[in-house]
Amino acid sequence: MGTGTKQEAGVKPTSEIKSAVVRFAGDSGDGMQLAGAQFTSTSAVIGNDIATLPDYPAEIRAPVGTVAGVSGFQINFSSESIYTPGDKVNALIAMNPAAFKAHIDDVDVGGIVLVNESEFGKMNLKKAGYPEGYNPLDDEEMNQRFQLFKVPISRLNTEALAESGLGNKDVNRCKNMYALGMVYWLYDRPLDTTINQIDSYFGKKKKMPEVAAANIAALKSGFYFGETAELFPVQYHVAKAAIKPGKYRKITGNEAVAMGLVTAAKLAGKDVCYCSYPITPASNVLHALAGMRNFGVKTFQAEDEIAAVCAAIGASYTGQLGVTGTSGPGLALKSEAIGLAVMTEMPLVVVNVQRGGPATGLPTKTEQSDLLQAMYGRNGECPVVIIAAQSPGDCFDSAIEASRIAMQHRVPVILMTDGYLGNGSEPWPIPDHTKFEKIKVEHATDPETYQPYARDENLVRPWALPGTPGLEHRIGGLEKQHITGNVNYEPDNHQLMVEVRQKKIDRLAKLIPEIEPYGDPEGELLVLGWGGTYGSIYTAVGNARKEGKKVSGLHLRHINPMPTNLGEVLKRFKRVLIPELNLGQLRMLIRGKYLADARGLNKVQGRPFLVEEIEQAIDLMLQGKYGDREYLRPHNGLVRVEDQDYDFTSIDGRSQS
Amino acid sequence: MTQLPILTAKDFASDQDIRWCPGCGDYAILNQVKKVLAKIGARRENTVFVAGIGCSSRFPYYMSSYGLHSIHGRAPAFATGVKIANPDLDVWVITGDGDGLSIGGNHLMHILRRNVNVNILLFNNRIYGLTKGQYSPTSETGKKSPSTPMGSIDLPLTPLSIALAAEASFVARCIDVDKNLGEVLERAAAHRGSSFVEIYQDCNVFNHFAFKHASDKDTKEDNIIRLKNGKPLIYGKDRDKGIRLSGDYKLEKVVIGKDCQEDDLIFHDESDEKLAFMLSRMSYPEFPEPMGVYYDVKDDCYEDLLTQQVADAIEQRGEGSIEKLLNSGDTFEVK
């Protein structure tokens, strides 16, 4: 969005813009995630508001040059508050034809497309699946539609590093920094943050000063090329955002979960025992915690998902904060053990960084399709607490809340995040740790009064730790007698125990905050969401309200139990829209529990909602165009009632109508 | 300090009625375990029995210590979590041939290779008892059972070979009704690391006399070898038979005084992994089956190494501060 261009003698004109969406795309070995992360750090440090969306393939190295192997990183940076990584791309950096092909459709008309021309040879065009003889860079339509900048980045990088003393392979690996340098110039960003990080990583940590020097040289060369070559007609400038003064850090959801767990354990005077099996996109929670041994954190990479949850329960049994982390398929494997934690009423936190399913599904892409699995995916009547984080930074608070409830109420808590939250990042105002509330956790000690299944006013049974004399008792998966905890198969006792386990969760609702919509307290339409869709929904509702529409928003953190006043809030609105990255799982819960005629916007495309998709659904709801349809789906960013029927026999599934 | 009361075997019994079938080999094992705990001065409060699912896995309910009756096959994983979080507890894992080798085979392998300091008692009755008599991973080929009316076509596993292949640091075998059970359990408890003990256990309802060769008073001494570290492999009621290594590195049964002298026999060496493996491959009726401690070596325990890493990290980086943690990474000031 431009707000003015100034021209001074001898320098290129600078155009002041409010925000921009930049996407780096290349082969998965091209270092695009790194370039994106650097651009993010720099933008955060200079005070823009940011939101990012890494988008990488499931294969570490899919065949080089193919569309399957394209890795992308999108960042939205702004001088205003933003809540999503952006809809349309303003500048695409495409390091090869496959990256160009995979991402060009997302670029705004008139947007910048910077391509590494060196890689647009016959072979690479073929690998990308372009027909023989066709080069999109020569396509007139492409040149008219976009501002296409063809720069032989590979060659220029090699020339710039001719004196570096590095081999060809190592030189070539610096080309991401060359490209990054050009983009830094284009958006008027300083180089020092990246230079410092290259220096401390390659120079100091890895003790490879020559690699550090080459990367820095490539970065600077790219920047100077941007400055001196008559390539870009203008340089863009995005001012600092007016965000609240204070100290911030760039944070991803997975980092925030790790930090939240450690903080919660400390607040409770306990240590974290994080037991996990590597799984995308949850693994870097394990990595982060493994690096925190000096906090007393014990990480255990188990032999499988089941062993991971079992070990976490074992750790909780001895009085520590037992946590397991996973993604959808792993949650499925853990379900029996989670049932045991429900039966034995053991504290347990299960972090589920959701991804596209079912089965292996889309391992690196985001989705919200594990909600009902979290709610019901176990044998027997087996309620657990479910909490959903709504932004990368919010993963910190949610992890503390999940840990607190697990420890104080002796229940398994499933903390739902997703691939987008886990790997996405935002600036996070660093909280004042002195203001954190202690988490009070009591353990049974008195043999005179101890009964394993006696309960307090919240129906919580005592947490008696092995090692405590006089409290020896036996727990397990068989039904237990109320109060005594002895194995018991009596009909009335089972009814009582099933209901007490349910009631324990239900009563928690009274201890969690009531919920109020943002926007007006009542109106025509309530847009209800949960989890990682918060940013898109919040932005869309805000935009609709600016246009005078009577829309409010409500975002659930506590999904089981739900806030006590939710039913009442729903009744204040004529219509309810629930956008979800699944086929309507929260919608089903809301319809079932509150008999509300909620309608959905449901997207399962491995990507977060675009703001404009939700805006369109809001309009269709307000206009009453949903008719009898329970939900609509977006296609290519468009939500159209007439575009909803699949032709399952046609090649692309699109209806011919 | 006040003197802790001395506990007897009875003190380790819980107040629950035992629900194993009358005549089940589990009773003998339960009694021996209680005796051994009393003998070694175990404390009830520091002792945790962790079990999976199956007849044997009801064991924790009958002990007066802490107990966790978990889910099928996963007891080693729970036990690992317990030991990681509190290495001071004495943990016993009770499992069976189905629980430990079929549904939980993976976890058994991994707790052994990590050498978590627990005592694993695998009650091998070569049958699924709790589900009413289906064949198990240790049942002999051809076993007729409700699920294999025409005889099983699976090749059975040898639990000790599995344990040794999984890098176990202590491997032993004994019989539910034999006098050496107590001795072996004591050795297992004393060993620092994963102690794996296979116990031949008679399921008198679904697989009675599966181990008759090894338990029958009149004939067993001809069918088992009682292992003693540093002593030759001699067996037989008259102690006149032995095991020798033949010229082509195969084990052979010999008669002492006739085929060879005592000195020509194999001498048991508990630190010899290859010998232990060879012994584990001896099976009745081709060979007498070795009983006692096959293998016992010192090795680091997982939980000790993990605790050490935590201590090292604190020493190198100082005790973690939440304030520093929150302020780590890419930080910046907004003014």
C-alpha cells in the first residue's frame, strides 16, 4: 500500500508504504527458510510488526529443481498492527523455475517478482514441468502482470565470491544471502542484524570464519547491487509500527511452548520431563527443551509415540511435570495411554502441533483437524481438558495454563497448536517474570487421612508421590472404588466414577474466565473461532466492522470445558459463522452443545485462511446466502455459493457448472 | 535418626485378595519377591512395581509398596519415566511373554539398551492366560490353542536371546518353583542397570506342565544346568554330564570321565556376552537349559547419565533463570 514517493537528486526515489508481504522461495536446499528468518529478525529489530509463514516440503531434499522440492517463507511486515502473514504477495523471490511456478499465482497483480535468472535454463524449466520451449520469463502476459526483475543471482554471487577461497559448492550456498541483500536494499533494511548473526554462528560457534566472511560478502554484494544497478525503480520504506514501547523478542509457537512449559514447572517448583518422539511439525519443541538442561529439564527421546506418553505419565507419577509433544498421527498412538492418565487422574500435558491429516497427510502443512480426536479419540467415557493457543506468542501463556490445570486438577490437558503457530513467528512483548503467579500444587503427606481416591471441592484426588512413607497405594487402568482406590467392578461404583471424572472437567468451567466478544456484545453475526485462525478472523472482523457491518468476533482458548457463558453469548447474535481449517469440528461441538445453527467456512488446503476468504464468508452470512448449506469452502481465495459442488469424477474436482 | 522397622515378607503383602487361579505359578513368584525384598532391606515407600496387562501384571495390586498397573506392553516405558524423574526409587517391572515380547516387544528392547536401573521379571508361561489360552510368542510351533486349532505356525522367540541382543547388562533365568529363584532375584536387585529375569511360570489352567522338564523334581536335574560363575557347565542328577565346545565351535553334551575331563568343559563366565548368547540358544530336549545368571556386566545407567547432563549444564551455564530465558533469542527494544 503506497503512501507517497519522494525523489531526491542522485538517489533513487523512496516510496513510503504501510506494509508489505514478501515471500522467499527456492529449492529446499537453497536456504530460503534461513533467508526468511533473517529478514524477519531484521524487520522485528527495526520495529515493524511482523507475522510469518514458513512453507516447506515434507521431503528434506525432494528431487532438486522440482515443484515438490520448493521451500517458501512468507513474511508480512508493517508499520501497523498485523495478525496474519498476509494474503497476496507483494514481492516474490524465486530462486528457480519450480519456485516461480509454485508461487506465482499468489503474487498480487503489479507485484514484484525477483527471479534468479541463472537457474532458468532448459533443464530446470523442464524439471519444473514447463512445456519445452516455454520460459515464463519471456511470457508477455507474465511481464505485463508483474514487475519481473531478472537477475542472474547465481552468477553474480559466484563473481562476488571469486576471491573467497571457498569451493564452488560453498560459494553457491551463499546465493541466498546475495538474494537477501538485494531484498534488504529493496525494503531499505539495515544489514547489521544478519551480519552479527552470521558472524556469531559461522564465525564463533562453528569456527568457520571464511564461511562467515563469504556469507557477509554475498549479503553486502547483493545489497550494493540493489543500490547501484538501475534495476528497481524505487526503494520501499516501511516505518516502525506504533507498537507499545518495551522489550520484544521474535518468537515462534514451538519456542513459546517450550518456554511456557519450563516457566510453568518453575512456578510450581517442579522440573519438566518432556518425553517425545520426533514428528513434524512438533520436533523443535523437543529440540528447544533439550537445550534447557540447566533449568532441570529432562528430555527423553522415546522409542515411539506410545513410549513417550507413557514415560511422561511415569514422570508425573513421581511428582514432576510430565509432558509429551506430538502431532496428529502421534496423538492417535497415544490415545490409550491418555485414557490411563484419565483413569489414574494423573497430571499430563500433551502438546499437539496439528498438521494436515488423516494418516501421514500433509506433514509440513497446517490444519485444525484433530479437535474431535482430542475431544473423543479414546475408548470409554474419557474426558480431557483442551486448550488452544491462538498466536505464536500466545503459545507461551497457553502452555502455562495447560500445565497449571494439569498439575492442580490431576487431569491430562491437550494443548492444541498447529504447524502455522508452531513455525510461524511474531514479535512478542517479553513479559515481566516477577508478575507470574505461582502455581500452587499440594502433595499428600498424612498417612492418617490419606485415601487414594478421596476428593477435594474440585473433585481432585490427592497427588501422593512414591517415596512418601505410609501412602503406598496402587493405581492402574482397572476401574477403582470411589475413595479407597481399590479395584472395583460394581455397577453403581462404575456409574459414579464415570460421572465423577466427567464432572471434574465440567466443574473446571467455573474456574476459567467467562468470555466476551470483541466488537459489539450483540449483533447480526458472531464469527467464532479457535486456535491458530485468530489472526485472520480478527483482521477480517475488524475490516468488516470498519465498513459498518454488525459483526463481532469470539475466539475460544478453552474448548473443554467451554466457558460457562458461551451459550448465552451465542444467543445474542442472529447468526454464527465458524471458520475452521477442518470440515466443521468445533461447529459440530457448538451445534451439539448449544443447538445453535452455526455455519462454517471450512478450508483444508494446508494453508491458513486468507483474510479476504473470511471477509467474503462474513458477507455471504450477512446476506443470508448460505441457504441450507452447513458450510462453504474457499477456492483460490474466492468464496462463492455457486462454486461449492465438487464434480468428483473430473480431474480437478471443480464442478463444470 | 530413628531406626527404621525391619520388614518381613508379610509386610510386603497388600490387603487385597489375590485373584490368580489356585495353583498358578505366580503365587510362588510373589512369595519369593516378598521374601527377597525383606531380605535386602527394601523400603515399601521407595519401591514401585510397574506392570502392563496380563495375569502376571496384576502383581502390583498384591504388594504393599507403590504400584502402577499400566497398559498392555508399556510397563518399561512407564518405568523409564519414573526412573528419569526420580532415580532414587527402586523399580520392578512385571511382565509376561505376551505383554513383554508381543505387544510390548519394542519397549522391552529399548529399556534394556538404555540400561535403565530397573528389575524386569518376565513371567514366561508360553500362553495367553488372561484372554483364555491363545498361543503366545514363546509357544512352541504347532501349539494348538483356541486361535490355532490346527496348530500355530509361528516360530517361538527365546526371551534371553532377545535380551542379550538388546544389549542387556544382566540376564538370568529361573523357574517359579525352584530354590534358585530367590538367589537370582537378589542378584537382579543388586545389579545396577536393567536386570532381565525370565521366570518359567506354570499356567496350570491353559498350559499346565509347559516346563515340566525343568520343574519335575525327579527329572529336572538332567534337563537343566545350574550356572555358577567360574565353574564348569556340569549337570545331571549324578553331576556326571557337562557341556563342551566342539572343534567346530558348537556346543556338545559330554559325559565326564568318559568323553572328557572336567577341565575340558566350558567354564561359565558371566562377563562373556558370546557365551551368554550361546547358552541362551540351548533348549530342551536337545540340550539341558541353563538356569541362573547368564550375564552380568557393569554399564552406565540412562537416568544417571541424564542426571549428570543436567548437573553439567547447570555447572557450565549456571542454573536456568526464567528472566534470562524470556530475554533470549532475537530481542529488540521499542521506544
